[in-house]
Amino acid sequence: MRENKLKKVLIANRGEIACRIIRACNEFGIQTVAVYSEADRNQPHVRMADEAWPIGPSPARESYLCLDKLLEVAKLSGADGVHPGYGFLAENEEAAEAFEANEVTWIGPSPKAIRLMGDKLTARATVFAAGLPIVPGTGKSQRMTDAELVESAPRIGYPLLVKAAAGGGGKGMRIIRNPDDLREGLRVARLEADASFGDDRVYLERLITNARHIEIQILGDQHGNIIHLGERDCSIQRRHQKLIEECPSPAVDEALRQEMGAAAVKAAQAVGYYSAGTVEFVLDNKTHEYFFLEMNTRLQVEHTVTERVTGVDIVKEMLRVASGERLRYRQEDIRLKGHTIECRILAENPWSNFMPSIGLITSLTAPSGPGVRVDTGVSVGSEITPFYDSLIAKLVVWDETREEAIIRTQQALREFQIVGIQTTIPFFLQMLETPEFRSGNIHTKFVEDEFLLKKTRNEKLERVAAVAAALIAHSRRGRATTLESAKSHPSAWRLLGRRNAVDNRL
Amino acid sequence: MKYRVRAGESELEIEIDKDGGICIDGEAVDADLQQSIDPSLYSLILGHRSYELRVELVEGNYRAQLHGVTYDVVVEDERTRLLAGVKAIGGQAGEAVVKSPMPGIVIDISVKVGDAVEAGQTLVVVESMKMHNEFRAPRAGTVKAIRTEVGTEVKQNTILMTLG
């Protein structure tokens, strides 16, 4: 077993990512400390860890987001490292600083990198200075006259957005499709911006209508080495929530991969980045131009996709980097092998507008077989509560080609049985059938604008469900009658099973 | 015993006799259903075709999962059909009740008592799993009573308001 300088790691998170991190620690022989809220006492991460400490009531702001409680647990348990996972305190500069000040190693990037990339405008300015492309626009800081804006419009390109500098929530925003409409658009946007924010400054930005979300996984050490692990295509999303991620992207060839990878490395270098991180880009499907969106200074939900195609265990690498080791990979060692698709199995009802589905998981069968990985943080008896996000499992499927990976994912989805709550499994089964997804011809608004979940008719399976339900109803009725007459004999369908077994004997 | 069974868009008549013989729409079939030690897990062999299913009871009906797809199944015998008919006649009330279909925290109430609302108008926003869920008026009417307030934690099926 390889040694790691860290001896005991606090996992400041819950659910599947807590379980994922505990596994990596165990493989290094590092002791693990779990924390849990009142709602999570019976969740798997508590049972998997070497130690478990309660940190208060169910709402996250009273438990998983309480920095003082987490610092206290680190101190009392004697943890020498903390892994924040994703969400909660993962991109909180203060938290990173406070743990480091208490001599608890932050298993993630430096507080400075978190700060520089955390503020969107600073991040854009930083990466722009480093030479990365950003969405063409006039920038929102200085006041520009209508004449100046009209003059800069051709450089930005159409369609474009007029946006309020003080804006938010779509107020003071106008889509302009051709130059003739620009002056009127500016006038209306200024009026609306002034009415809403008391500030009539507006700016222009290119509107990318047919876009993909492409992100590059970064890995760096504390000795200045930094590499990328290729891209992930996360274009299947709903309300900015990713639903499917895959690698490689059907829209990225080797030349573009190396170009975007090098750009991402530059962005990371600009802030002295180490540990795992992700540089997000928007890729124009038509022009193949790409623009920097933001950098996530943490481990991401979909890191699993990259792990499968590169063979790099990203969480173990984070532990190595945090204890001061040098990267064991050079850029030329990184090769993408085959194709991986991840489906986020959410406790949401795809039939009623993805409404949260809350309840008790009374039974669960996860798929398995070659190339199938399931990361989950729930088990039978887990209560799905309204307090946290709805991710219950990640189904990560690998095969040699994209076509085969889609087929294998469908097989795994059909095997996946979660009883007690509704999940997004039926959504994925239909999404993977669409000609658009199959051909890879998708964009970030595909789910919202073009995809419609259908009640597909399968008479054969409906008949099977009907027969099973009728037999169960008959048996329950039989049992009720039996109770009334105080007799006890096997239920009707058990008798039926026996009768058939005898009849079918050869 | 005769059952009228609706599964998805299919409606079947399934007859199960005393010996467990089974007819679907008058046609005899071989059916062997076995329940596992895991009570929602079933194996059904229907004329030598084998199926694995999950079946759970949801609000008096059955929810079956097979091949990744969920089917809600309603099974009625003569007696329950009769009862359902009576309920339908007696269930016509002048009030519409707006319930929370899930637990969460009320973060916005966009109407007040006495307001006239249109069908589909947003009445209440409940936050659950970091998502905002808008509940809309099932029909046009007047807000008669509001039974919750902003910041309240509500359970599934908690009555939020009534419309007259």
C-alpha cells in the first residue's frame, strides 16, 4: 500500500460524493471522519466512515454549511485534512483559509485561486489577460453612448444581447437579430433598466444560440506542474442543471481538444492553480468558436466520466497533491480510451416537470456488468428529504465506442430499480433513443426547447404489469377473506405458482 | 373473480378462477407470479416469457416497474367499481383545495384572501431540494382561505389554500 502524508481526513459533505471520498481515503489507509445532520443519521456515508460526528439540524445552513462546527469536528477528531467535495463549502475561500490556519490541509486549490475564480468578472478579466477567448461583448464597466454601442456591434456579431449593466433576472435584456433593430432595442432596454435598477447603463454581448457546454478537467500539483485530462460534454441540461455528461465530446476532435486543453491550462496557471479543477467553455456548434464561461475550483459531480476514459483516479490524485506530492502524469501520458456516458439519477419526477420526489427508498437494485459503475450515497431505508439536492446515484457507463456506450447505458438503465420514489430513469431511456442524441447533434437548450417526454405505449409490458397487479390484488383479497374465516393457507398466487410448476414439469 | 385492470393505456379483463387459472380478455394463459423475500420484487412467467418486476402499492393502486419504465395500474373488481361510482357522484364540492404535492418550505405566496385567480396562475412557491416549485390554480376562482405562511415547512399533501 502506498503511503500518504495525511493520516485522518474529515469529509465535509454527504451523499454519494462523501462515499466516493471515503473509498479513496481507505485505499491509502487514511482514517475518515464523516459528519451528518439530523436527517442523515441513517445514510451510508455515516456507516462507511471510521468516525461520525453529528453537526446539527437538517437544513444545510444549520449543519453542512456551518464552518465553525466543521472546524470543531476537525479539532476534536484530530483530522489533518479536509475534503469539501462539491457544493456546500467547496468553493468557499474563507473555509479553505480557516482550515489551513488550523493546520488542517484543504484538499483542493489555494484560497487565492478560489477567490480569483469565484467572482465572475474577476475571473473573466484574469483569463482574458491570459489570452483566453471570452464571449465577445463591450464589457459592462464603463458608460457607453448609443453611438459607441452601435459602432461596436459589427465586431461582436449578431444575434446579440443588450443587457443592463446593473441587471439580473432578464430585466433590461433584449435580443437583437439584425442591425436595423439595434437602436430601438437600446432605447427600450435603457428605459427598462432605468425603471428596474435606476441605472440606464447597458452593454452588448454575443448571443450564442446553438451552444454546447464543454469543460476541461485540470489537475495540478504544488510544484507548478499542471495538465488537462481532456473534455466533458455536458450539453444535456435542464435549467442549467446537468443531466448527462460524456467524454469524449462528439463535437471535439483531437486538434480542438489540445487547443481547448492548452487554454484551460493557461487559465489555471494564471491563478497558480493546484489540485483538481474544471474550466468551463461554451462552444458554438456552428462556428466551432469557444469562449470561457467560468472555472470551478473543486471536484465536480461528473469527474467520474474523465476517470473512466483516462484511467486517472482524480480523488486519489487530489489526496496526493494535498500532501505535497508531484504529479505522476505528464500531458503526453494522458490518452482517452473509449467512450463514457454519465446519467444523473435524480429523485425527481420527469412526468411532472421534474418535481422533487420525496420518500423512503424501500428497495434498490443497481445495475452491474462490464463497464458499469454506480456511485451512490443511498441504500434501502434511505429517506429522501427536501433538505439537499436530488442526486441519488450516478450511472457511469463505458464502452469502446459512443454507439456501444449508449446501448450499454440503456441496458443498465433498464436494470436499475429504485422503489419508493420517482426518478429520472425514464427520461434517460427516452433521451438516449432520440436521433439528436444518437447523432450527437445536441445543444444546451435541447431538453427545454425540443425534447418532449412521451408516454410511449408498450402493450406487451402494460399487459405484463396488468397481470402481475391482478394476481397480487387477487391474493390480497384472498388473504383478507382468509383472515375473516380465521383459516390459514398459502396465498392464491403461490398455489398458482406451484400448480404451474407441477404442470410444466417435463 | 373478474377484474377490470387499467395499465397505462391498456384496459384488460382478467379473470382468476378458484384454482388460480387465468384468462385475459377471455383467453386462457399460463401465469406464474413469485414474490421474492424482498417484498416489492416479483418474477412473472407468462407463457414461458420471463419478466422481473417491482410492484408497490401507491395510494390503493399498484405501481409496476419493468425495463426501467413505470406503469400505474388500477385493479377493480365488481365491488370496488360500484364504490368508485358512488364516490364520483358524492365528490362534487364547490371548493378546490390546493395541496403541496411534496414536502418543502413555503418561500412565496403570490395571492391573498379574496383575490380572483385564473386557472394556471401561480399561487404558492415551495422550495424543495434547492429547487423552486410553483403551484398553480387548478381552475379559476376566488381565494377563500390561505392555510400557510412564508417560511413554513410543509409536509406532502398539506393543504395550502382553498379556492371558492
